[in-house]
Amino acid sequence: MKNQWKFFKSIHFKIALVFVLMMLLTLETVGAVFVRQLEYQNLSTFKYSIQLKPYVNSSLKRELARKDHFKANKQIQTILQDIDVSNVDEITVVDSRGNIRGTNQTSQQSLVGQKNTDSDIKNSLYSGKTIEKNTARGNNRYYTLVTPLINSAKNQNNIEGAVYIRANLSQVYHNINNITLIYLFAAVLSIILGLILTLIISRAITRPIEELKQQTEQIARGDYSGHVQVYGNDELGQLAHAVNNLSVQVEESQESTEAERRRLDSVLDNMTDGVVATDRRGIVTIVNDETLELLNIGRDDVVGQPLLKILKLDQKYGLKDLIERPVQEFLDFSTPERKLILSARFSLLQRKSGFINGIVCVFHDVTAQQKIDSDRRQFVSNVSHELRTPLTSVHSYLEALLDGAWQDHALAPKFLHVAQDETNRMIRMINDLLTLSRMDSGTQQYNLELVNVNKLFNYILDRFDMIVKNETTTKKYLIKRDFTKQDLWAEVDTDRFTQVIDNIINNAVKYSPDGGTITCRLYENHNQIVLSISDQGLGMPQAAIKHIFDRFYRVDKARARAQGGSGLGLAISKEIMESFGGDIRVTSQEGRGSTFYISLPFEAVEEDLWDEGEA
């Protein structure tokens, strides 16, 4: 049995196999081209035959645009029943909201009026593009075509809906498969005849090759003595001469390589950067002392281990990824005792021929540089995010003054006073942003005072109402207030608290539809003051809610970047509320908006005491 398997591994069999494969390739190339062309022509003809006529699409668009859905659905059903398209299993008409408006299947009429869940139809409605694909269900293959119904009236392309068509491809592929079987039979017959012929020819070639094999195995064991017998001047004879010369050259190269290795070890041990080298499988073979010191690990724990596992990158990259595209990674090896961030730059060890021998990784300590860059990025992001609302508020009041409010002796001083307050608050914001690092370390100071949360919350909302009334924003919105009549007192820093509310309402305005309502509530619950701000915006997926207060996190990066979000506002807000002994959380549902809840410890105040103070 072992000798039989050896035959299949021998060059006898491989030469025969190569010859047969070449023959098979030649025969099947012609057949494959023909079958492919036949398949293309049949599918093209089939696809064209099931497409709806332009006048049918026009009728469907007209009915989908009608306001009377009941009559429109009946008319759509009549149109679908009159369509004469063979090989079509299903035709479904869906409006722009994803509701099924008609189907040609009698058994599926109960679905009319229900929401469609097909992802292809949703993508077609969203993108306005035709989607087609081949699918398989059991032993049958189907072709599906989703065509958007676009109304181009008044130079506007409005998507009225889409038509979903599903057709059976079984007969098309049945004909193609029959032709393919003919070519397969011819190929098998050619392989059998070619295999017999090539086995006879290969035996005359393999004897010199066997001797070459024995000599190369001897060289691999480190024994460079002995030579291969040369039988002639053909290619095999030239190969025998080359193997004999190789034996001499390998011996000389081995001595030279050992000397170079000793010099390399000396250089690596005196480098100030960490260096790790691996073999072509990613196993560490060389590591210098600086690397061991940076990683705080022993040499025996590194050498012989996978590099990606040591650097904890095995979940992020595969060895193939680094070989195809060497990258630079920043690795965090921080511990409670010390902060350590390393820059790891990967490069390939290649021969002149391009053969990859392994990977080299050079480590550089960038802890101090990373801290500087992080502080700078945080500062710039906070400035751009936090100054928007105060500037808009000042602009609104100044526009009101320019429009004639300065002539009102009762109103003008109030407007100027508010503008001055907002300007002063911007200055304080800049000073606070410059000390953002102190918030992280817990050394940030807050100017806490006991304030009436009802009045403070109302004051903040009045500023946003003023922005809408003075038409300083292109988006209109309505702020609805639902406050308890009980005066609620809390100890907060008014500027920081205002900053939190500004952040949340700005986000509510930003992501709400034009003309939407922002509902603000204030009530007391179990000795906690609770403020809630609800919008009618896009909402967030559940997976994003647990990350929404992370720094620089954005639910939709493209949308947040276009609207100027920095990804820091909510993170700063949470830190501020926690410093007041409170908390901030959010609930959200995609397509229905979000609600932010802010809680503060309720400070009970004796009314008589405050009355005496006012007197």
C-alpha cells in the first residue's frame, strides 16, 4: 500500500498529470468559451424577455403617485394581471415607503398594504438604481430584477416606488448543462489516453533525477562531499553539473553567513530602538536587549513564539496581511505603574529575487509624543465644537439690535447684556478647554453654587427660541416644555451645566427634521432632579448607545463630519455631570429619535429662609 502511494507522489505520475492537464486545458478552453458565450446569450435573451414594457412602468408610476391608494391598488392589480411575461414567477410593486401595492400572485394578495422586508428592494428605493442578481432556492435557480420607478416631472427625479420581478432559470441552465456534459465526456476520454502515453515516456527521464535527489538530500544534511554522475549534455546533464557546483558554493556561503550573523548580533545589541526579526512563518528568531527591556519580558518567552501573538495583534492582523502590506502600528503596553506606547514599524526581509524570508519589526518609544498629540487634538476639537452655540446666540441678539431693537430702550440693554454674558462665557469656555487634561486627572476646579434648575433650564431654552425667532438658522424647530411647578434646586457650575444642555440641544436640532419638535421635561424623582430632552431625529442603533459617550465616537462618521461634530461634546458632558454627582444617559430608536436623561442630586431648600434673604 505504501509503495502504491509512493507512485502517485513520484515524478512519473506528475509528468503524466501535467501532460493530461495541458491536454485538458486545450480541449476545455474551447468548450468553456463556447459554453460561456452560450450561457451569456441565453441569459441576455431571457432577461430581456421578462422586462416590463415602458408603458407598463409609466402606468405603475402614475398609479403610485395617486393619493387614493385603494383605487390605485386595484388599478395596479389589473395592470399586473394583464402583463403577459412567460417564465415569471412573481411580480410585486412596492411604493417609495416600502409598502406592497400589488402582486401577480393570487395566493399573496393578503400581503398588499404590508411592509416589504426585501433588502434588495430597500436598496433600490434608497439608491434609485436597478438591482439584479441570480439566486438559488433548493434545486431551482432564479433571476431577480428590482427596477425603481422614477418620476422625472418638473426636472426632479422622484422615486415613486419599485417593481420586483422573480423568474425561474431552471430551463436555461438545463440546456447549458447538457452541452457541458458533452465536453466533460470528451475531456475524460482524452485524459485516459494521454495518461497511458505519458507514463511510458516519463520512465526514461526519471532515473537521472533520482540521483540528483539523493545528492541534494546529502547537501541538506550538511555533507558537501560526493558528486552526481553526468550521463550527457542534455538538460539533465547540465542540472547535474549545477548541483555539483552548488555543493561547493553552499559550503562557502555557510561560513560567510555565520560571520555576518555574529556582526549583526553585535549591532542589534547596541541599538537604542527595539528590533525583532522572524522567519517566513512569523516565528521570532532574533530579538535585541532593548526590546526585552521595553516589553519587560524574558528572551525565552519571545524567541520561538509568533510575533503577532506577543504584540497582541493576532486578532487584528494575519501574517499574510503584514506580508502583503507592511504597516505601522501604535501599541499600548501601559500598566498601572507606567505609561508606555510603542510605535511598531513592520518591514519585509527579502532576497534580491523577491523571496520573503521573514519580517522585521522596529520598536520606538513614542509615549511622550502621543500624549502631546492627543492633548493638541482634544483642544482643537473642543474649540470647534463648543463655541458654535454661544457665537450663534450673540449673532442672533446683535441681528435683533441691527434690525431696530436698539431703539427700544427697555429691550436693547437686555440684548446687550445677554450678548456680553455669552461673550464672557466663550472666553471661559476657551480657558476650560485648555485645561481639559486636568478634567481627566481630577484636578479641574468647578464654581459650584446652589441654583434654581427651573429658571436656569428656561433661560437656556429661551436662547434657542431666540435663534429661531430671529431666523438666524436655516432649520426651523419647536421647543416644547413640560416642567414641574415645584422649584428644584441643585448645586452646579452654571457655565458647565449650560455647556451640557447646549451640547444636547444642538445635537437634537442638528439631527431632527426641519420643523421638528424638541420636547424638554423637568421633574423630581426619588430625590433626583431629572431633565429629559427628546428629539424626532434619526435615532441611533442599539449597538451605538453604549459607545455614544466615548470620546471621538460618532454613530455616522460621514454625517457627523459634514455637520461639524467633533465627537467630544457628549463625552465632556458626561464628565461634567458626574463631577456634579449626577449622571447622563440616553435611549434611542432608529427612525424615531433619541431621549437624553440628565439627573442631579436634589437639594431641598427652605422657602422661608430664601424669602428672608431676598428681603
